[in-house]
Amino acid sequence: MELVAFYIFATLAVAAALFILFTRNLMYAAFCLFLSLVGVAALYVFAMADFLAVAQIMIYVGGVLVLLVFGIMLTQAKRTGANYVEVENGGQPLRLTMAAVLLVLLIKVIYAADFALAGEYQLQKSTIHTVGIHLMTTHLLPFEIIAVLLLAVLTGTGYMAYNRIKSL
Amino acid sequence: MTTIPITHFLVVGAALFCIGLAVATTKKNAIGILLGLELMLNAVNINLVAFSRHDPDLIRGQLFALFVMVIAVCEIAIALAIILRVFDHYKTIDPDKINRLHG
């Protein structure tokens, strides 16, 4: 039962990603990225990472997708019909072959590998408690560095966008 | 309750990574390349989270995935700001046509 649900969400994620690869409408590609990310969030739930699943949906759907759609709308040179954002796909045969070869190689390696896993897979209720404790104790330094980085990114992007408006 | 083998997660991650690589190399648009990068980062996160299942006390994989997520968001924000500036200057964001260092 769980395995069937896993396959459904994995298929959703991979199929949406394939649609991004083959579509020529950038707006559809952005919305399919959203579908793919929702599928990945469901996979996090199957891997017992509930906090990460919620964070994934909030960060990517709430932040990244809106940002990407704004970026797409602000960078269209000429209007070619109703909401149609066309993008050429270049050099597909060689690059698709390259990616397919890499995929075959990776799958071969994954099935050949014998992972020395530390412990058996354990069922747990929720990881929020553990994540909170570790972020505030063992991972405090990276946590603070991330906070400073976010501040720097905020000021940097704001500065660039501000100068852009002034120069128009 | 059946347990999902770790190879399933790894295969899905590998598939998403390769699709993301193909997207990032074929799209003739800087935002399309960003979409491919996001897919690749998510594929890596799947692997980290899947291995983190076997480390329930110190869930290092999940913590690392959380940091990767934040860095990915920072990258997208900065990349979009740069893309807007590039678009103002060149009136296109096709990476093949942006070929002058000094405008």
C-alpha cells in the first residue's frame, strides 16, 4: 500500500520533470516544476522527514515559484500572443543522450553498491523535535551563518532591483 | 507497514538529477536553466533525506538537506536579480547571445 503511493508520487515527480524538459512554454515549465516539487515533498514524507516536507512546500511553492513566475513575466522581449512564452530547446540529441547515459550509469552504480548502513530503518513519529534540538545545539554555527547569508542576499537583491528601477 | 527500500529513493533521485541536467543544458533561456538547477538540487536532497532514515538520533541528512534548501532559495533570488539586470542591458536572456563582457 505504502509502496503503491510511493510509486504514484515518484511518477508524478519524474513525469512533471520530463514535461519541463520537453515543453516549449516556459510558464507551463514553471508550473510543472511546482508539481514536481510537490511530488518530492511527498517522497520526503515517505522518508520520515515531515518537517522537511512542509518546509519544501512553503519555501518552494510560496517563495521560489512566485519569484520564477515574476522573473518570466519581466523578461519577455516581445509579446507573441496570449500568455505564450516560447523558448527554443537547443542541441537536444547530444545533450539528451548525455543525460540518458548518465542515468544508466547512476542506476548501475546504485544497484551494484552495497551500502554499509549504520542502523536498521526505524519508524518514528515526527522529526520536528530532533531537528529543533540539533539546529540549536550541534548545528548552531551553520544556522547562524545561514541567517547572515540570508540578510546579505536580501540586501544584495534589493540593491540590484532598486538600481534597475532608477535607471529605467 | 512495509518499508520502502533505499534504492527506490536513489533511483528517483538519479532520474530527477539527469532530467534536471538535460533541462539545464537544453533550454535557451536563463530561467529555464534555473528550473533545471532546482530539479538537480531537489534530487540531491532526496538522497540526503533517504539516507537520513537510517540515522534517527542525529538526523544529519535532514539537517544538511534543510541547509541545501535555504542555499537554493538564495541562489534563485540572486540569479533572478542578475537576470533582470542582464535583460535590461541585452534585451534578451538567451545565454548564447550574451557574449560581450563590456557593453
